Amino acid sequence: MKRPRPVLAAALLAGVLALASCAYTVSLDAAADAESPLCANASVRLPETIGDLERRWTDAQATGAWGVPTAVVCSCGLQPPAPTTLQCVTIGGVDWIVDETDTPNLRLTTYGREPAAQAYIDTTVVSADEVLGVLSTAVQQLPATGECTAPDVETGQQDAPTAVDGDGR
């Protein structure tokens, strides 16, 4: 029995569209405080592109992903990190703790922002400086509660984060 061509074409098109939409959605877990209005305020400011990487759909609140395959993931709503001896850098007015455990991928978590945000970056695809420079505009929306201290030039140690008074200064 022959099927009418328009029905077959419509079914084929629906299947292709369904597969295409699934292929570009990045599956992520939302952070514990992702529902915070502060994260919503930051999330709506996430960029459509980072360098040559286009933003992709995600299935978790307060997240963003860029690149095919995914090279950058950002999430908001994490618990703020405690002071640490890990390197702390300031880019675009935002302090970031640098975790190089998974090199060449970097995990960078805001320090002195509540709730905290985190970026996971494949540095073989895009530089961390470029990513953080762009993401900092959105992350600046999160209230500042601490800051990195200046590096100890004499000992050559990296910046270490410290807590500050409630006004973030």
C-alpha cells in the first residue's frame, strides 16, 4: 500500500527536526542554588558567542554551553568556595580560582561572589582569558563578598583569596 507523499515527507521532516534539536542540547546538572534570582539575572546576560564558539541549548537552569563539541560550560548557583591556596586571578573585575587538575581543561570558580559561578574550559579550543573576559560581564551581576589578595612578589606565590566585609571591599 502506498502512503501519500505529503504525509511521508511531513513525518520525515518531523523526525529530522526532533533529532537535530536533541543533537544540539547539552545535558547538564543544575547547581544547588541555580533557581536563585541572582543566577537568573546573570544567566540572561550570558553571551551568544565566545570567540568563534556559538552558544548551545542546555537542559539545566542557570547554565550555558558553547561550541560543537562543547568547549565551554558555565553554571551559576554553586556554594562559594572557601579560601584556598590555588591560584586566584582577576579578569574583568571578577576574581576566579583556577583549578588545573584536569589540564588541558580548566575549572574556574568565582571567588567572592554569592552564589558562585563556575566555568569549565577546554583550553585546546579557546583561551581561558578570552572566555573569562566575556563571561565576567554576566558574572559581575552576582554580589561581591570577597576578593583575591595581591600576589606575594618576594616568595613568588600566586594570589590567594581572602574574605572581606559584607560590602565586598
